[in-house]
Amino acid sequence: MQQVLRRLQQAYAAFFKRGYGFPRFRAAARYHAATFRFGDGLSLRKDGRLGIVGVPGGIKAVWHRKLPKDATIATAIVTRQQGKWYVVFSVEAAFADACGTGTVGIDLGLNSLVATSDGEIIPAPRYARRAHTAQRRRQRALARCQRGSRRRLKAKARLAAASAKIARQRRDHLHKLSRSLVSRYQGIAFEDLNLTGLKKGMLARSVHDAAWSTLVQFVRFKAASAGAEVVLVDPRGTSQTCPSCGAIKPKALKERQHRCTCGCVLDRDVAAAKIVHRRAFG
């Protein structure tokens, strides 16, 4: 109850500070997280078990990774997602991540999620697209259920669990990809895309599935801790410009090869990545 009051105090303090955005009522069914000050209601025992006030004994936990030896735990958030319980720790520690050398330009796409100026192409995994048929079947099963029934709750839980699995797969792939980029390069350049506009077009489903903004976000905070640099460049004309001679070569979206009169023949995404690299680092 003390943690709930602290959160309520923070919400009203933020409202009075900014002058708008009055805190709204939130139903108990949507309240799935509680914040604890470490040592005040939640503690960590020597055997790796968690101690939470009101719960007798220690709670066995599966750790994602070990805590750093010199880490100072500030807060802990206990959350429930799809019937499973998680604890997220806010840790203050000195992380000694190292970045690579050299620079790279990256073109974000739908067929190839990432194409680098070095010629590397990483295809898009398309997790949501592959699970689309099964998700439609679960959504139809949910729509047939009567509201308020136990069967509807079970159908809703199955749909939510499948959606959570897709999100976990996508985030895991993007975490590994962003870590690979930061560990290999010191300077990384992306296109400054208008994602708000792209998510409203006819390719909205594919753009959401690719999660470009999440990838850029992961690369930026990993680069900040490793001492690398992330640059965003103007995306206009990157796929229409020849990286060899600089001539403008208009291409339709279905054309996946860049061919110029100067003799330059490249994959369209790789050619765009080279232009991104040139605009960012010269």
C-alpha cells in the first residue's frame, strides 16, 4: 500500500509540474505491476531467492543474468504478464562495454531488415507474419465467446500468450543484432525515417513487424554505454543515388538491383547503405 501511495504521489507531482495531463483512473484489472524500494518490502537473499513482504519464505527465481559485483540496486518492479511473474531491477553499476572500430551505414528495409555499407544483408525474420494465420484463428475463437464467460477468459489468455511470444522473439533478435553492430563498429549511421507516416500506409503491418524504431533505440543505448556514435541522416534519395558516381537513378519499389550507366551494379539496399554512410561520415 505504501508503494501505491508513492506512485500516486509521483503521478500528481508530475501533473502539477507540467500543468496538464490529469491522472486518470485505472481499473484494478489493468494494474499488473508494483514498485518496491530495494530493502523496503523486497529483499534479495544470499541463496538467490527473493523475499517479499507478506509472502512467507523465500521465492525461487530464474535469473536472466548475474548481478554485477559492485552493483547498487535502487528499485525493483514486480510485474505480472500473461499469468507469469517477473521482477525487474534498476541497477547502478559501471558497465565496461567496448565498441569496435570503423564506421558503417545501415539501410533499414522490409525484405532485408538490415543492409550494411560493407555488403552484409540480414533478412527480416517476420515473426508476426509467420504467426498471422494462427493468430487469426485465435482471434476468431475469442470473438465467438460470450462476454463474461470463463471460456472467453481462456481464449483471451491464449491470444495474449501468443502475442507475447512474438514480441519476445522480435526483441531477442533485435537485442542480438544491435549488440553485434555495436561490438563491430564505432560509428553507425541510420536513416532518419518518418516512421509515423510509414505505419499508416499500406505496408503498416510489415513496418510494425520489422520494428525499425526499436532496433535504432537498442543500438543507441548500447552505443552510449560502449562509447560508440550513432548518426541519423536525411533519408531522401538514398535508394535513388548511385554510390559510385553520384548520379540520380530513379527506381521503382519492385526493382531490387541498382544498375547505373557508370557500371555500378549492387543490391539496392546495399547501395542505399553506402549513401547513408557517405552522408554521415563523408
